[in-house]
Amino acid sequence: MVPCPSRTSAPTRLNGVSAAYHVTEDFFFLAETALHRRAHSFETLGGNIQLLTRAERHFTYYDLTLGYNFLRARRLSVVASP
């Protein structure tokens, strides 16, 4: 959970998970999902205006990515001889 600054008593929260699976050395899958609840908006800062209902303040994010590593990093080991 990442707390965000808020001017109200209920903070804005973002909860999520991310997972990666390498199928081969070059191909991988990445899956992400997150839930967000917006605690304050223009409505609390601008007065008694209601733009969003309570249910409209909940957001769900999801993503599934297929990736390819085309710039693979290699380590170079140098052994110094006496």
C-alpha cells in the first residue's frame, strides 16, 4: 500500500501486485493489477459539489504484457594475471 497525502481523514490508497515469468531467456510475461480508492477531489476542495458517487471513486487497473529482451546485458569478468 502506498499512502498518498490527503487533506481529509481518509487517505488515498493504491494496492497492487506484479508478477513476471520468463518463458525463455528472451521472452517473458508480466502481469499487474491494482486497486485505487480516491479519497478527496475537487469536491472537498471546492465546496459542497458532488461530481462522483462513492462507487465511481473505486478504480481497478490490470495489465498483461508479453515482452522480448532485445538488449540483453552481459557481465564481463576480467581476471588480472600477475
